[in-house]
Amino acid sequence: MNIIIKPVITEKSINEANSKNRYAFIVAKDANKLDVKNAIIKKFDVKVVSVDVINYLGKKVNFGKKRISGQRNAYKKAIVKLAKGSKISIFELK
């Protein structure tokens, strides 16, 4: 099972990574905190201090010229705090 779907690369997430050592990822909907922690440790070889998980519901929106109603996808986001000295290179600015 693929726990980590993709990292969240935004201005806010990069600032959090640089200042507070907190990294954001989109994760599988059925993953829990322990699954996310183990997946981050295995994939990036870092020490995880804590994991916070947020469920986002899909927002109802109207699409196109004819204003067809639909819904955006729901997803789960995990905020991972790493130990001091641990870094994930994806979030570093060059």
C-alpha cells in the first residue's frame, strides 16, 4: 500500500520546513498516524517527532461555461515534525 501520495510544496509549507522543521504530505485516506510515521522513516531515513493528520472534505463547486455542479476530491494531509538536525531535501530551496 502506498501511504505517501505526494508532498505539499507551497510557500507556507516551505517556510514551515525551514523555520519549524515541519513537512506536509498528502497521504492515503485510510492511513493513520503510525502508518505515516513509519512510511516517512522508511522513505527519507529521518527521525520523526510527531505527526498531525487533517481530513479535507471535497468542496462543492460549479464548473465550465454551463456551470455544471460538481465536487472537488477529498484528501488527507499529514504534517510531520522532524527531530532537530533531520531534513527532507525535497523542501529545500536552491
